[in-house]
Amino acid sequence: MNGNKNINDFISSPLGNGDIYFIGIGGIGMSALARYFHSLGKRVSGYDRTSTPLTKELEQSGINIHYEDNIELAPKDADVVVYTPAIPPSHTELNYYRDHNYKVVKRSDILQWITESSFNICIGGTHGKTTITAMTAHLLRDTGYGCNAFLGGISANYNTNFWSSERNVVVVEADEYDRSFLKLVPDVAVITAMDPDHLDIYGTPKEVENAFVQFSNRVKPGGCLISKYGLSRAGDLHATHHYTYSFDNKNADVFAADIKVENGAYRYNVIHKEWLLNDVVLNMGGLHNIENSIAAITVAKYLGIDDNKIKTAVANFKGVRRRFEYVLRNENHVMIDDYAHHPEELKALISGIRSLYANEKCTVIFQPHLFSRTKDLSVEFAHSLDMADEVILLPIYPARELPMEGVSSELILHQMQLTNKQVLSKEDMMNWVKEHQPKLLVMCGAGDIDTLLQPVKEILESNDA
């Protein structure tokens, strides 16, 4: 293919096939884009390292996927090749396409193109962004406002990470990894947190913060920025309209008050200096999700959506797969799954569980994600996990990284103050669950721990029989 061909040509032309090939199609962001182009009638295919429930869904929809890095299996007639930064530089197919002058672009380049001519609501932050993105998109869809959604997780309401709408509004998760979010131009931006993460990319916590300041500067003139109250660089964040939100800090522009727990749900009021939303009901666990809902509600209010429609939509929100998701809930066992892979996310997760199950022993099974993150944040991980009653650490999930000398799950373990703690292999962990039958079990991490959910659930259920 001619490397000078404009990327817009293959996508917008109603005459061409617009063949698009995804390297790493099983990633949550990549699969959303694959679904988008497939919905437009483009011929979509892809590669990923392993077959997952997500890739199987894509295949069932008619998308051809292979699982071997093999040039013979890679399509030679692709108009554009899209890859994720998680793909290693040594990838054979990726290098083949580069060497043969194909149009090879990052996922962020495609998102940039899609959002160039739309009204964009971009939600960023080192944690919390997936739930807020899904909740915001759900509010716009459920209220009838309408939006196109590119989510970083699977919406439990719609069982997908992408949907389309005739309304030219895009809700997108703004990913800070590889500085991808700096290619977006928001009309409305949300910043949830600027905690140190992806230091393999940024080098220092200050550079992470600098990137978020740059992101805020990309809000269009006349646009709106909604940021969590108390961010370290709050004074550097600017937009024509700027609102801060908080769980319950009355110094923020928007916050929650009169919070009650009723039948496993939260009921509360959302207070802004110019408006009040009474009796909001959130049917998902985790106090941090009240705060997440405040950000989403603030977006909806800024767009002028009716109060009653907003409250109905919040009450209808079922959450995001792997975000405080109940895998099992009966008289004998409660099992919760969460994607938490950063110390602040673990802290919020365990705090939320404590708010709902204050009198139960809390057992956490955590799979660290990335050697670099474990090395950089081992102390912080230890402090967060110490909030549980019992912790089992699985070996580190490497993802795109090679092992680092001296970096293992034991690095976290040795810095924990908790007495009941251990590192176990996956097999030994399963045997431990079979023997101990924990009543309140939390499994969390961003690696492949989700593949263990069903077998662990079956072990607990077999004891109930």
C-alpha cells in the first residue's frame, strides 16, 4: 500500500472495502475500535496472542482472528494496520507491515481521527476512568441523549465496550499510557487522578502530572473540565468552565451528602452550588463509585439532561465487568471480582467492601500486574493490601515486560504488616480456597486472574450444595 495514502480515505470512502487489520485485537480498547469499523461494514481482521471470551465474541460477530505471530496468516491486502503499544517491537507481523510500507498507525491515531469532527467527552485519570466513562455513556444512552461510546471495559448493561448513535457525540476513555490521550481534543474532559503510574513511560511522577496538565489544556475554547478536588496540580488545570468534584468534601463544587446504605445500595444527595439532585440511588458497591457517579452526573447536568432521567439512569446502571462485580452472592459466600491494579484502586476497593461488609473477614487474592509497576509501587501496594484481613498474592503477570531481577510478588509481601499473608501459585491458591472456603472473597488484578474466577466460584458453590 502507498504509505502516503490519507487515513481518512479508506475509512470514509463508501466505495472501498477499507480493510483494517488489528495487531492486539483482543485488547479492550482495540476491540472497541474493531467493533466500530465492523459496524460500518468495513472488513476487519486481527491477531492476538491468546483466545479470550472477548476475542471469541469478535469472531462470532464475523471478524477473523488468528493467534500465531505468523506472516503467512497476516492479510496482505490490509489498507491500514492498527497496533497497540503493548505489542513488543520484535513482533514479526508488525515489522513486516512496516518494512513493506503499509500504513501502520497506533490505536490512538485512529481515535484521534474518529473524534476530529465530533463533540467529545473524554475521561482520563490514573484510576476510576473506566467506570466513569461507562457510567457517563450509560447516562447519555439511557436518558435518550445519545452518544457513541468507546469504553475501557465491558458495560454490564449492554455487554459491550462500544456502541454507536446518530448523535455526533463521542464518550471515550482517555488512556494516559504512551501519552495516547494527548491526541484527543475534548469538549468536556474529566480528570479523576494523577497518581504515579506507567513510570516506565513517564520516568517520574512529575512527568505523569505534566501530561495531565497538557491534557487539560487540550479542552476546546468554551469547553468544560471536571476534575477531582484536591489534585496536586489543581492550580495548573484550566478551562472556560471548570468544576471540581469530591466524594464528600464540601469545598468541592460538587459533592455527595446524606449517604445511606439501603439493601446493598447507596442513597445520597448530590450538591452543587447552583443545583441539587436529591435521592440518587446507586445499585453497585464501593464508596468510590459514589464519587465516580458524581463526575458522571456533573457531565450530564452540564449537558442539560433532565434530573429525573439522570436519577433513573444512575439507578439502572449495573456497572462494568470486573469493577466491583459480584461473581457469587448467597448466604454462604460473597465473591467479588475487580480490575484493581494500582495501590489507590486497591485502597478504594477494600474501603468499599468494608462499607458494605463491615463485620465480615475480608480475604483478598491479588495478582500484581507488570514488574515495573510492582517495583515502583511495592510499598504503596503493601499499605493498601494491609487493609484486608487476609491476603494471597499470585505471581506477577508480566504482560509486555520481561522479568526484572529481584522483582517478584515477595517484594510486596515483605513490606506488608498484615500477619495473614502468603504468595501462592495459581494451583496452590485453588487448593487453599477449597480447604478454607472464605465467606467474603475478593479477587483482583489486571492480568489473567479473571480466568480463575469460574473455577474458584465452582469450588465455593460445590461446598454450598
